[in-house]
Amino acid sequence: LLIPRSGGSGLSRPVKTYVSVVDGNAKLFVDGKPVDLLGFYATSEVIEYIDKAARYGVTFCRVEVRWPVLDIVTKEFASKNRRLMTRVKELIREGRLREAVELLPDFEVPEDASELLDFSDLDKIMDYAARKGVYIILSFHYLSPPIWWVKNFPDQLQTNNTGGLCYMATFNSPALLKYGDQVVRAVVNRYKDHPALLGWGLDFGWTNEDNYPGANYYNSWGMYDYSPTAIKRFREWLREKYGSVEALREAWGNGTVTFENAVPPQPLPPPEGYRETVEFVNGPGDTRREWMDWMEFRLEEKTECMLHFARLIKELDPNHVLVQTPATPLLLGVSGAVFLAIDYYSYVESPVDVVYVNPGLKEDTARAIKLYGYPPFLKYFEQRGKAAFIKWEGRPGVDYDAHPELITTVAEMARKTGTGLAIWGGHVPMPGTGEEQPEFTDQQIELFIETFKALPEGGLNKSRIAILEDPRLCFFTYYGSRPYKLVEAAALWGIIHLAGLDADVIPVDEVRENPDAIYQYDALILDNLYRMDDWLVDMLVKYVEKGGGLFIVGRTGAYDWYGERKYHQ
């Protein structure tokens, strides 16, 4: 570790952290000195993991605190009404938050939510970390509001397509922006000059993964967000896009729709039987114009909300890095339309400095890394100046002592790629099964760290070819257990690596903003881009005319962007 520790005296002054590219690698710097992107993600045992960070000499420990945990009203109500709160939590786990809200008494709405925050416990954690000489990435989760907010603003909670509520605020809702801004400002202003602060976790999304809730992922079902607030904002979005009712009606093919009565469409009924499923998956998918508008609106709402809080934190504290799990390349599937964690280029343009993902460490994961070398997520962001690492989570049933090669494989990969790694604290239930994620033992932690530190730092080089990906294609194909044409690009990327070659990934959104980006490659791979608009087709024709090569796979160009004009492209 290159940053000097102050021994028993701990940390006594604030530091400035930032990311800069050195020899092609995006590096984390602390007060002008490069450091390894190596640390822990504490879950239930925060003090224990701060101690581990000090013992093993890693760079950071990430600590998450949720808004209700700091909120005085929520804490006092929970302590005085334990039986009721137990019932409320049960209803939330069962997807019955609306019933839980009805059980709650009325609460007064504050003018300034920051006045209700109790920082005493968090102060102790930050001060303890400073005494131990450990830097903290502090993640404040503002999307899960306190109990008085939930009771007073149920129409601003994310709502699924059957009317069920989720314990998460609607993106860009008035009450989220008002009170969320207040508490974020208070947290950042309180700790931005704390000597233990390394950076901020943006903590954005249902599971902090840039995502909507839904698809039975941690007590959320169906598709979101159909809340009254989201519907109101959707109508405003339609007015801005179409300008006139006539244009809206022509696009939707609906002679009665207006900007006052337009409602978000429901997903199409699932195909019945094998033949319908094959037709849906292999055809253009959902061709309703209102569905496309709804998907584009949902994506823009999520991205706008992410950028709002990222910019707010960075404006309040430009001297510390901002960390977040972004969308990632080549991860499309049938759940993509639900979560909409697809717009990874938006993070390139954002104030976020450091990015990471959260896979489970198991045999399949390690085998893929041995075969392919690295996940495309790391290369994409590193090449665009974002420091990247992978936070590894334990998985139930995996014997890491019997298979230490699982740990050494991922630790070696992190070092050879010039990226980093973090070790998860576990004790969190798995989605679906509810099994508890295991905690890595001290011996396993030592193996992670020793393997990482024993190797010289490598890097990732730009390739001469790239896969051109359009993540928005998940808008249209959301049924079928094996959506081959959505995931085939990832399989092809793997095949290319098995052949001893390499390929970058570049999204259509990035090319749309910077068309010259494709000319750094000798050839582009178009794998099942089954919908393409005229702009993209014309741009690729010009690329070929100037000497670029195209490797075309599957149903690329079969339809225009609206799922029409079959084979006219």
C-alpha cells in the first residue's frame, strides 16, 4: 500500500481523493499518491470490518447507512411500537406495503427533514475509523425514506403494474427531491471534512445497482413505476415530446388519447405455448409505440434522478470520489426491461469516479474468468477514465477452503487488469431463496489480499475490433426463458476471447453522441441488432465506405427502430 499510515495516531486531517489515468490505468489517488483499490464492504458488523481493514492494511471500508436509521421519528416510533413495527416489516416482505401504510398513525410533516437526523452513532463509527487509521466510503441510502415520509406520501412510492407499493421513492418525485436533498446535504456537509472520509457511495437504485425494483427481486414484484406521480410525469414527458395531441394520437394509433388521460401501458400477456414464444422472441418484440415511449420515459427518469443526486453530492464535496454500481455492458436479458440497468454510457458522462459490480464468487464465475480473462465491464470503464473494481460476495454452498483457486483466480485477475477488488461482509439473504450469504473467513480474506499484493499491476489494452451494442433492445423482448438474440453478443465476446483475440464494447448511445468513436476500430461486430434506425444504418454505411469492416450476425437490421419495415434496412 503506497499511502502512508499514521500508525497508532490514526487519521487526523481531511484528505483529497480523485481518479487519474496513469499508463492507461484509472487510478485512485489520496492526497496526490496512488493507492490500491482494495477494501471491505461491511454489512452487519461495521466495527469488525473497520478492524479488519486496519489489520490487513487495505485502502478502505465501505459503510452504508439508510435514511430511516438516522431519522429520529422513525427510531422513536419503532422503539415504542415494536409489535406494530414487526407486523409492518412482515407486510413489506410479503409485498403488502399498502396495508402496512394503513396501519401507521398520522405523522407531522417537517419543513426540514435534516433537523430530524441523529448522527450520534455514525459519528462514533467515523471517529473510530479515524483512530484506527481506516478510510471510509460512506454510502447514504436516501431512496428508502423514513416512516413519516412513507405515511404522508404513499402516492410517491414506486408502484408496480398491479398496484403494489415498494419501499422506495418514485424517481424525481417532489417529496424525494425536497427532503432527499435536505438530508443528503446534511450528511455530506457533516462529514466532508472528516479525516476518515475517502469518498461517497451514491447508493442509487433498488439494490444500489442502478435499477428499478421488480421481477421478484428482494420483495418487489412485477414492473415499476406506475405510481400517480410517475404517471403525471409521464404525461408531462409526452407533452414535451409530441407537442400536440394530434401527433400523440397518430403515433399511438389511438384517436381518444390526450395528454390528460394517457396512461402507461401494461406489458403484453405472456405468449401461450412454444410457437407464440418463438415468434415473440425471434420477431420485433413489442411494437406498440406507447410501450416504447413508456420504456424511454422510465429510462430517462432513472438516469435523471441518478445524475441529480450525483451532481448534488459532487457540488457539495468536490474533494472526494463518488462511487456507484453502474449498468454494465453485455448483460441484457429478459429482466432488462424490468430493472432498466442498461444505460452504462450515462455513467461515463456522470460525476461518478469509481465503479464496481457485485457478483457472487462461485465455480462458474471463476471458470469464466480463466477462459475469457476479464469481464467487459472493467475494460469499458477503465478506458473511459473511471477506476473500476469488483466486490466479491460469498455464495451459499461454496467451499472456499476446498477450492482456494476460486479466490486466487479473481484476485490475480484484478491485479493483472490494473483494477481492484473488495470483499463483502455477507449475512445478507439471497434473492428468491432467502439463504444467507456466507462471510469470508480470515484465512480466505488473507488469500484474497496476499494474492492481489503479490503480483505487479497490469492493464487492459484497446482492441482493434468492437461489439456495437444497443442496450435499449431489451425494451421490446421481455418474455422467453432464453432470449438468445439479447445475450448472444455476450456469448460471441466469449468466443472471440477463446480464439485468443479481444474485442471492446461500445454502445449505440455513445456513438450517437460521438460518431467518430467507431473510427478507432478496424471492424465492428453487429450481433442481432434486430432493430436499427435510419441514422445508425447511414452511419454504418459511411463507416464501411471509409474502410471499416462489419461482422454481421443473426437478425441484425431485420426491422427499423419501430419494429416495422421488415428487411427494408
